[in-house]
Amino acid sequence: MKLLILDDEEVILESLKLYLERKGYSVLTAQRGEIALSLLKEHNPDLMLLDLHLKEGPTGIEVLKQALAFNPQLKVAVLTGFGKEEDVKDKVFSLGAKLLLKKPIQLNYLKEELDKLASI
């Protein structure tokens, strides 16, 4: 299963990558939205784990919109530590995300949720 992770925090990005690769995922990573979109077009991953709040470049919402416009079959899980959960959930689900996860997140829980998402 090929997974693209977009998070602007390098420590989080690397820890997610290492853990999920050990659990069998083929992982691509990006710290900026435009890099993630380029990787998406080049590698066509099955899943995307998207940090909603990015410091530079396109917002997580913009990346979500563009990613699903390019590949409507892409299964996107949004990861966020900001905002009221219901407001964020309504917004990202209306745009096509399939899963909303809150930071900080336990890695084993993340893997379980990504496995479920991959199977639908």
C-alpha cells in the first residue's frame, strides 16, 4: 500500500514514515503542499495522510481539493491539532476526505485507522 504523508513538521513526518514503513506501508513524504501534489501526480499513492495546518505554500484545504480533483479515488485522512473538531470534520468531509484524526496521535491507532481506510 502506497501512502503519501504531508506534514510541515519534520520530526512528525520522519517518525510517521519510519513507523509506517516498518508496518508494511510504502511511504512518500512532503513538507510542503506543492511537493505533495507533485509526488501525488508522479507516484499515484493509494492513501494520503494530510496535515491540515501548513506554515507555507498552499493550505491543507487547498491540497485536499487539488489532490481529489487530480485523483477522486484517493483516500485521504486529515490530521489536525487545531480547530473545533466538528467544524473541521464538516469541512474536510464535504471536500472528500474520508477520515479525520487528531494530533497528537498514537502510532498504533494511526496504523489501525489507515488500514481500515485502505480496505474501503
